[in-house]
Amino acid sequence: MSEDFVLKNEFAHVTVKLDRSANGDRLLIQDNRTGKISYFDPLELESLLWSTHKELTNLLDPSKTRWIDEADDI
């Protein structure tokens, strides 16, 4: 792991780290409010660059994912 970066605004508070423990480099992003951790490889990150803001609208709406029961996600 390398240096941590904390990013925070009125909507989110996350820690971002470079993770080198897998087969390739990836980003570890942790939601500091819930402790939830996700990993993003370079392909996943690059796909964000090619997405339009309109395509990301559902991801940015916390009512779509933040307050649902994870059992409902199956």
C-alpha cells in the first residue's frame, strides 16, 4: 500500500489507496462513513472516463443504492 488520500465534501467522505497486493495495480476506495471497501482496476477506471455524466446519473443518486438492504442486491 502507498500513501492514503482522504477526499471529503458535503456528500461523501472516502479514503483512496493504491493497492499492489493483487496481480496488477488497482485502487482501493473506502467509504469512511460505512467502512465499505471496493477495488477498481485500470479498465474499470478508464471506463469512467469514457462515460458521460448522463450515464453516471444513477450511480450518483444515493437513494438507488446507499439505503437498500444488501440482501436485496442478490
